[in-house]
Amino acid sequence: MNYIDDLKKVVEINSYTKNKEGVDTVGKIFDSWFTELGFVLQEHPREHIGNHRHYTSPHIANKPKLLLLGHIDTVFPPG
């Protein structure tokens, strides 16, 4: 994984909220990153906007829990 190249690839994708294809493309990149780290993906299909994603990691007893919350779309149209 080359973080700079990966970040550049994601930033260059048109992921405007109403561009379902672009948002889903970014989501697939995130899927590969998180599954490579051992997370399990649950994808929640959406008709007009990018699919929602939910990643979980295996439960490890006596270890801290972590919640990451975010979005992968951009709120401004291209241009």
C-alpha cells in the first residue's frame, strides 16, 4: 500500500454526492483497504446515491474498541 498514491487516486475521483458511480468507486477503494486490514464489509445498496458501507473488525477480548465515522462523498459539484 502506497498511501500517497492511494490518496491521490481517491482525490481525483469525482465523488460528488449525486454521482453514485463516483462515490461507489471510492467506496470500492476503501473496501480494499479495510478488508486488507481484516475488517468485514457490509454494503447497504442505495438507488440514487453511493452505497453505504459498514466495516467491522473481529472482537478481541480486553482490548479497546474504536468507532470511525465519516463519509466518502464530496458535497460540492465538480467544477
